[in-house]
Amino acid sequence: MVRHLPLWFLRISSSAFLFSMGVAARLPGGQHFRFIILPDWCKRAVAQGNNVRATTLALELLDLASCYPDDWNYGNAIHHGHLVLGRVALANGDGATARAELLAAGPTPGSPQLDSFGPNYFEHCRRFWTMGETSLANWTDDINCGRAPNFGPNLNY
């Protein structure tokens, strides 16, 4: 498993970097590495409007998650895999699938990132995001009053 990359590797252009990451993820022992980077790739694809790629990557991420149920990234994989599938479904006008996928993104065992910054779902995340109780209460109040909540950087986790 790749643990540290040399500095010269990190200095190459972003497209070459992404290509190199894709190659590294397919090398022997690279499955876990791919599991770690897929949440970012999924989010990047959906943000770019590449819904076919986003769906393919999200499904791969959820499939790989079953191989690593005790990994620190497991909660991220479940959360972001379903979140991306929900966003794609919403973009395609499929409200029922979007709702089901977005709800499936909430019940996660957490992760270092989700435990610190929380996911985007209030009720589901209350059970593990203890540091976010005030934010959750404020956002819930905003929504109940018809205001758009300011999620700040929490939309990135």
C-alpha cells in the first residue's frame, strides 16, 4: 500500500497528478488507495456535471466500502457515495431516487472528518456529531423559519 509520495511526485501538473493517481490506484495493493481517493473523485465529477462518471465512481466506492467496513474511511465512503448518487438523481429529475439516496447518506458510522465537521443531514448526524449540536440547531431553525442556512465549509465534508 502506498503511504507516502515523494515531493517531486506532488509537484507535477494536476492533470498528470490525477492520471498518476488513477494508475497508482490500479496497481497491486492500490485498491485501498483507490478507496481513499474515490470520495473526492465522485464529488469532483458531480461538481463538473459529469453525472455518468460520478455515478460510476460512486457505485464503485460503495462496492469497495464493503471490503473495508472497519476502515477510518468507511463512513466517508457510505456518506459521499450515496450523496453523489442523490445529487445525480436530483439533477436528472428523479426526486424519489434522490430522496432515497440522500437519506441513505445519513446513517453512517462516522469518520474522522464527519465526526469533526458533520454531514449535511441534521437528524441522522445528531447521533455522532456531538461537536455540531449548535450548528445543527441553528440550521434547523433557519430552515423552519424559511431561511437558507449558511453551512460554510460543512458542505465539503
